[in-house]
Amino acid sequence: MLYPTDNKKPAGTGNLAGLQLSEIIMNQFPSHSQTPKFDSNKSQTSQILYQEPTPEEMKRRSNAFSNFFAFLVLFALFFSLGCMIIVTAERESANQVAAVAKVVEDAK
């Protein structure tokens, strides 16, 4: 029997000699962990987990229709981005020209 709070039993006696009080208490109560105990020698790979690809899966499937439209989407994206940059630069340039013209007009 363990006496974790009773000071009548001297330390170092019995079969738990040299253990700390927390270790004694931890050994008394079962673990409530839901983690399963795994067998370290059991192999985690089998033929069911990995199978060689079939010849049908190895064939390269090229779908020209989907490739064309993927390229078309990318082209439209980058073309519109370029157009937006050019339009923004033109507006900024026009604003700067207008600001300089206003300053020159006010200086007269």
C-alpha cells in the first residue's frame, strides 16, 4: 500500500524506494489517453496500400481542346493585365501634364 500523504512511513522503504511522490501518484492512476498502442514491429506497407499503375494509367492523355482553352485563359489574363497597366500609365501622364499646365498658367 502506498502512503503518498502520510509522513509516518519513512522515505526509502518498500518497493518504491527512490521514486518521487509525483511518480508514485502517476503510477497509481491509469492513463485516460485514447491514443492506441502501436506495435513497433508491424510493417505499415502492404500490397493493398501500393499497387503498380496499370498500362492504361501510364498512357499520357493529351486533350488539345482543354489545353487550348487553358492557354486562351492565360493569354486573356495577361493581355488584360497589360492593358490595365497601360491605361493607368496614360491617365497618370495626363494628370501630370494637366498639373504642369496649371502651374505654368498660374505663374503668368
